[in-house]
Amino acid sequence: MARAKGSGLMGPSRSMRLPLALDRWFAERLDRHPERSSSELLVALVHGGLRLREGYMAIHRRELERCLSADRAGAYEAYVRCLLDTIGPEYVRHLESWLRADRVVATK
């Protein structure tokens, strides 16, 4: 559990240990990619770290399905653009193939 420390102008700061899954992810990447700096790997962790959350992909898939079933093409396209920017094209391709496999299409 995090403990309060300090008493600066902004209030007490918190010191927390990263969840074990994040520690493992970082250690594995350090070992696997010795040519990359630790700060570069940390940026990747922050940028894509939420994907470690259980069910993260299913959450995105359900939101895309809601957009399609409500015929909200603009919302679908905006959501996909955000996913492309934050996670990448392979992730989006996988989600869209999952939707196609389940025959989820826009209602007209």
C-alpha cells in the first residue's frame, strides 16, 4: 500500500510500487531489447500500459460494436483514429477482424 510522505505546498506526495505485471513487463523488455534505452521503454509502458488491464481489448470491441449498431459512423471513425494513434494499426485490424467474424456491421 502506498504511504503518504512529504508535506510540500502541493500536499503529501505518494510513493507506490508498480503492480507486479508492470515490473515484469519492464524487466522483460530491458532483457529483450538491450539496444533501447530504459526511458524509451518507459515511454512505451506509459503509452501502452493500459493494455495490461484485463479485458482491455474487449472494452474497445464493445464500444466499436455500440457505434456500429447505433449507426454512429462518425463516432466509430473517431474511436478508431484514437486507437490508431495510441495503440497502432495491428490492434485496430485485430479488433475489426473480430467484429467481422461476429458479423457485427453498421445498421442502416
